[in-house]
Amino acid sequence: FFYAEELFAAPIHWGFVVLGWGFFALGGFFLQCISRVRVLTTAVYENPKMNVENQPS
């Protein structure tokens, strides 16, 4: 009885596994994006001469 029930319910849970791995992937992607934006914004604020606004036209 229990073996047949587990075989019947197993495909229903595959979506949760895919969503779990998807959230792990998106979490890592967003962490890398946020760290890169932080590096770039500190570089812009430390070098005001390199800003586009201060370039001669």
C-alpha cells in the first residue's frame, strides 16, 4: 500500500525540487550582482574625475 502511494505522489513533488534549485540559483546570481554593483559604485565615488558628468563636452 505505501509503496504504490509513494510512486503516485512522487511526480507531484518534482516541482518543489525545481523551485528550490531555482531559488538557490537566483540567490547566488543576485548576490554576485549586488557585490559587483557595490564595487562599481565605490569606484565611481572614489574617483570623481572619471565620472561622465565631469567630462568636457
